[in-house]
Amino acid sequence: MCSAIEKAMHLSQSAQIQYLQGLHDQEVSSLMKRLESQTKDEFTNLSKKHKDKNELARIKRELQQKLIEQAVSERQRFSSLLEKRRTELEARHEEVKKKFEEEKHLIIERKRKEYEEKCQTLIMQFESNPTMFTSGLATASGSIGHIHSHDSSTAL
């Protein structure tokens, strides 16, 4: 049972990490689309303002460099945010694993004590009345013998 719980816990934690990565990928994709749209709009506006081709090309290169730096900066920010979230999630996962192990050990210890108490009770009952256990066996054996004798009489 514990291995099934451990497996389910592991699968859940893996799914959470994959979800976090998917969320990061969506944010980065959205960022890139937004920056591409922004770049396109700014290039269109520049083309309308500047008629000198050399001046326009220079300004476009500068703008392109600025937008690349902005994109790199944003992606680094998203990456560090992802790493922070992943670290926090893994810390919570470790807490859950630790709590699970503690609970598992408590249950095992409780069951061990319960087993020992039942064994002690049976030993004390046997010591106080040794025939109690053998009389039940004799009765059970007699019942089984009775069934066998009944079966053999019907077979004839």
C-alpha cells in the first residue's frame, strides 16, 4: 500500500513540475509574441517618421539591438523566476515526503505494538487455560471428520 502511495505522490510531484515548466514556456512564448508585435509597430512608426534611408537603417539597428537586450533581460527574469518557483515547489515536495515517511513509521510502529499486544494476550490466555486452544481444534477436527463421513455415505 505504501509503495502505491509513494508512486502516486511521485507522479503528482512530477506533474506539478511539468506544469510549472509548461507555464514558464507559455509566459516566454507570450513575451516573444508581444516583443515581436512591439518591434513591428515601432519599425512601422519609424518608417513613417524618417525619410532618409541611411538614418532609418541606423535607427532600426539601434532599436533592434535595444529590443534584443530587452528580450534577453525578460527571458533571464522568467528563467530566474522559474528556478525560484521550482526550488520552492521541490522544498514543499520534500516536506510532503518527510511527513509521509514520519506517518509511515508511526503506522508501522503502531501495528508492531498492536501485534505484540495480541501475541501477549494470546500467550496469557494459553497459559491460563491451555485446553482452550486444543478443544477448539478437536471440535474443528470432529466437524471435518463428520463432513468426510457424510460425503462418503452419499457417494455409495
